[in-house]
Amino acid sequence: MKTHDVLNQTPPMTGLNAYLGDPLIMQITKRLPQSVRTELEQNGKFVLSGDAQDLARLANIEVPKLRTHDRQGHRIDVVDYHPAYHALMRRSVSQGLHSSIWEDGKPEAGSRHQSRAARFYLTSQLECGHLCPLTMTSASLAALMAAPNLYREWSPLILPRKYDSSNKSPAKKTGLTLGMGMTEKQGGTDVHTNTTKAEPTGSGFYRITGHKWFMSAPMSDAFLVLAQAREGLSCFLVPRILPDGSSNGFRFQRLKDKLGNRSNASSEVEFDNAFGQMVGNPGDGVKTIIDMVTLTRLDCAIASAGLMRAGLAEAVHHARHRIVFEGPLIDKPLMLRVLADMALDVAGATALSLRLARAFDNAAKDRGEAAFARVMTPVVKYWVAKIAPAMLYEAMECLGGNGYIEEGNLARYYREAPVNAIWEGSGNVMALDVLRVLKRGPQLFDEVLNWIGAQLGRGGQGTVEVLRAAMRVAENDEGAARILTEQLALAAAGAELRHLQSEDIADAFVETRLGGQWRTTYGMLDARHNAKDIIDSLYPAAN
């Protein structure tokens, strides 16, 4: 029927390459080993393939389902996932997203965090839900190192790049994933109020009894759990299935009905005399998990940057192909400046997240890099995760109604974005962590500010003076911690863009973000900055 002719609709992005079409990430990764860059190119092709896009769609439409009992009434506590979820997990595990920073003898030795971060960044542009158990597995290994015997026992089962979704005891599987059980309904972030109990049984084992309000990826093979021992809050490794194949006292109550992150199950669980082994020293539960939390915060930032990149890429693609008022939408001055303004935030977020990964790689051999990693982890997580929802909403608006419907990707990106700002420390928790570092190790800030000033060059000293003034205010006024945190993020993002020699992008970012103007919406880029050049350099048109 003539009324059903399809006219002026944007062609799909499938068939493009998320890596080769992203000059900034190619610039950031140009010093990584050739084998890593080849893998990134292959991954970029996969991310924008029709098959991969369909896997992401199905994994989020066919959400996980909890089966507490079998048809005969036996308690089984199993979560069923759609095959699309397992396919995504299988590919990401094969890339080592759960283990590569812990592997020895790989080509990326010396750049493990950067190499993994680049892979994670590209994969997050496809589907973020399945990345949750991979983040937890990778980060949990840092906590397990506090118990060398447990690390030696479990790491050989975790490190293989093999995905095994079978419901067996850990020793009988070809690959494992780890989860976390930290928060409880009465406390949330305040884990010291946890009521879950751990009673010693002898031989180094404990019986865990209690409830966890959020426990993501409930089909993981073991979990790091915080519980109250006689000495205080402690960390325990608790397998889900015992060596004989029976349940280790896990009783799943329900799955959370979440706004986003739909492909990944999150559960409420009761522990009924579950066996666990202590990780770290008695009473040092929070101290034991700090390194783990640091790694998960890096992933929150990287995933948010990837989501923003994917969303804005769709908006730019749409604007280039959509004809409105007798011309391409991207040629309209208002739309062009909105897109360019958003592109600056995405560039800053991407550069800053990968800069943090570089600091993780170099911290052991460089005092300045170690300082950057400690000071800037909460800063980067705070800013990058916080700007993602607003930016993705604006990208959605660029598509109008086509962006608002569930059949497109932007609705999923938008629903996914808030979780990274909430998980592993909300904005206030991040800002308070910045204050904690400021009070305990102010000399660390000197290292970071020296780097920022050096990279910003002319005018950089003025920015450093503003940051020092914000530090002085925050030292005496806890309520000013967010101001300091955001200013640090913006200054460091601008500094890293300068370091990457993206001069036009860096100039526009620094002048608009560090100039002190209050902006609540995108599109405030003035004519001094060439909006078309910004878009064309960061989002080149496909040939």
C-alpha cells in the first residue's frame, strides 16, 4: 500500500565498526600492542553487527526468571537466562574481561588495565548487563589476594577464558564467575550495620546466616559476603554449590524488577547456615574489599563512557541521514551545536576513564600515577557516571519519537545509565571518599594538580589555583565535596585531552567546562568553536 511506503527513515548502523569509527579511542590505544589493537578492531566490528545487536535486544527482552522449586517441590534456587545472554557471556569471557588483568605472559603485560578497559569500553556499547558478573569476577580476585591460600585454590578455576553456565560445584566446571553480597535492607551503603552472622565451625570454616538485599548475578559460582564475626564485620568467600552438588544454604527470595540492567539478574537472598571461608583478617571486612571496590568503580566509569559514545553515535548517524525542512538535520545550526556540545562531554569522559586505567597500570612504578589512581578513582566514577543519563536523554531527543521507543537502542541505554552512578558508591559516597583522601593524604593532591597544570599549559596555573581554593573550602565544609569533585573531574578531563594532543577538542572542552559558566542543558557552544569540525573529527562519516 502506498500509505506504507517507508521514507526518510535513518538506515541502521549495522555493518559499521565501533573501533575504526572512533578516532579518539584509536588515538588513546595507539601505543597498545598490535595484537590488542587487532582484537579491538574485531570487537568493534562485532559490536555493530546485526547478530550482536540482536543478541543484546533479546537478552534484555527475555529477562532472567527465578525458579525456586522444581515440578516435584524440591528447592532448586536456579535463575534461567535466555540463550542470548549466554552467547554474550561466552564471547566476553573469551576476551578475558573477567580475568585478563590477572593473567601472566600476555602481550599486554604493562598495559593490562588499558587493554581490558578498551575492550570493556567497546563491549559496553553493545550490552552492559552481562558485564556485571564479569566486573565482579575480575575485581573479586583483588580481594582474594588477601587470602593467599584461597587465591591459589580458586584463581586457576577463574582465570581460564571459558564460560561454563552449568549448575555444578566449582571444582567440576571449566570456568567460574564470582559475585558479591554486601548490602542489606536496613543499611545499604552503611555496611557496618549488617546483621548477617558468621559463626566459626572449626578448620577455618564459618556458618553464614542472614539476608542480602541486593546480590547481583545470583548464578555466580561463589560470592564475597560481608558478615558479622565475633571480631566484627568480616569478608567471606561463600560458594553457591557444595562439592557434593547440593545447595550451600542459598535461598533466593525474588529477583529485583529493575529500571535497567535487565539482562542481569539481581536477587534478594537468605543464607541458611551457608559454609564460607574468611578472606583477610577478622574484623577487616571493609579493608579487605577496598581494592575490589576500586576496580569496580573503574568499570562503572568505562561502561558509562561506552554507553554515551554508543548513544551519541546513533544521534549523529540519525542527524546525518534525516532530512528536515529540505536539508540534513545535522546542517541545522542548533542541532549541530547540541551534538558538538555532547561530543565534548563524551570525549572528556572517554579520555578520563582510560587515563585512570593508565594510572592503574603505572601505579606500582610511578608515584605520581599511584597518586592519580587513589585521588581520581572516586572523581572519575562520580563525574562520568553522573553525566551519562542526561547526555543519553539528549541523544534520545535528537531522534525524537524514534529514540523513545523500546525497539531502538537509546531507550535501553538510557535505562541502563543510572546504575553506574548508584552501584559501588553513589555520588555522595564518591565525594566523601575524595574528602577522606584529602584529609589523610593531601600530598597526593599535589601530584595530581601538578600533572593537571603541566598538561593544561598556559592558563593551567589558574585552574590549579581554583582547585586549591576548592580544596580549602571542602576541608572545612563537607557539603562542598561535590563541588571539588566535579571541578577535579573537569580539569583532569581537559588535561588528558591536551595530553592526547586533541587541541581543538581540548580547547573547546576547557573553555566551556572550566570557564565557570553554569550550564544545565546542551547546545551552549558559541560560534568561536567549529561545531562541524568537532563532530567530523570525533564521529567521522562512514564511507
